[in-house]
Amino acid sequence: MAFSAEISRTNPTCLLFLVDQSKSMAGPFGGEQGKNKAEGVADAINRLLQNLVLKCAKADGVRDYFHVGVIGYGTEVRPSLAGTSNDQPLVPISAVANAPLRLEQRKRMVDDGAGGLVEQSFRFPVWFEPTSGGKTVMNGAIKMARVILSDFISTYPGCFPPIVVNLTDGKPTDANPLDAAVDLKALKSTDGNVLMFNAHLSSSPAPSVCFPGDEALLADKYAKLLFRMSSILPPKLMSAARDEGYPIVGPARGFVFNADLVAVIRFLDIGTRVSPGR
């Protein structure tokens, strides 16, 4: 059965994020005040990386169940995660754990145990910085992802299929990325084809559409393009989405449209919810 390979230190999988860093990412999420889209996406990715580190932490240290990377595309297309470079676009999760760019002191409200809330300070590791500028060169980012994942699968041919998550708020400006996405998804390990998920980031208060099974639910032509670029959720991730309360009927795509920050965080969690083994 496809998408059933155990994720282990000798057979890791890969998570690769493609992040729109164009000028429009300086805009707000759905009219919300506070963080702009670039900042919100950076926070979501940093939070996910921290959760992956914790998931992989064992008594003997952080085990390399995952190799991770971020490709930013805006003014240029380049690896943008701390510790990565053009020569090394992916790093094992233990390297991520050991080398954040910095630890920020942040505050959050938590339950005080007496029915109220109290402010609590916490340390927030940062591996990926927000930035915005230039155009939406999505096609170039997807082509770079294909090269990176082809090399990864050559090294780990039996891996749980790599997962690519593309986060964007606008239309591609370099070329239609559909063919590049098809080529990317054609890559496969012995356990199945590469999975590509897409999130359209909101600039309006309109309702979001999460994990649709039919592009007729989408009125925006660029949303339909991202839908077609997206993989059908495999059973494990379909179950995760249902567990989170999404009313999925039949095959659903790994795609969310008009997503606000909360939807992006939930989408990243569901879209990358694979369990490591030993």
C-alpha cells in the first residue's frame, strides 16, 4: 500500500516549503491588524519546525527522521532556511534543532487554573525570516524543488514520499506553473509519488475553502490553478483532516483557498502529519 513506509533515521522523509516572498506578502491577512502575511507564514513555519524537533527528540538526542528546507521566491529563488545554501538546500532536523538564528522572548495568554488568563513569557526559536519584495516567480521555485527532491529520492529511494507545501498570495508572474507541478508530482519513491500541497493566503475577509474535492467550489481562476497543482490527500492525511473537523467527502486535494493565519497553521499541521518510527 502506498504512503505506508516507516519513517526512520535510515529512511527519513523530506518536507520542503515553497514560500512566496513577493512584494504583496507585506499585506495583511484578510484585513486583520497585526502581522502581515510574510510574518505570519514565517511564524507558522518556525512553529512547525519546533514541533518537528520535539517530535524527533528522544533520550539520545534529536533523531533525523526528517530533512527540511524552505525555498523563498520573490526578488530571487533561493534556499532560505537557516543552515541551508544552494549547495545544501536541505538539512536534517537535528541540524535545525542545534542552530536557530536566534531565540525570541514572546508572550502568550494561558489558563491560570482559576477561570482566568495570565500572561506567560516563552522562548520562540527562529530559523526562517519573513521578507517581501519582487514578483511571484512560482514556476522557478517549483522547478528548483524538483531538482532538490530528485536528489533526495535518489539517496532514499524507499522513503515516505516527500511533501512540498507552497504558500502564496498571488498569481505566478514568471510562467504557468502547472506543467512544473505535474513534473514535480511525477517524482516518486517506491512508496508513492511526491505530494504537493498549496495554500492561497487571504487578503480579504471572504470565507475560506479547505481541502476541496471539486474546483467548481472555487470562483477565482488562480485558485483553480493551485487546486489542479495540488495532490489528492493520501488516507493518513485525509483522516487527520477529518479528525480536525473538516467535512471531507470523497477524494480531497491538499489545498486551502483564501486562508487566514489560523487556517495556514492548521493546514501546515495537517499537511505534514506523518509519524516517525524508530
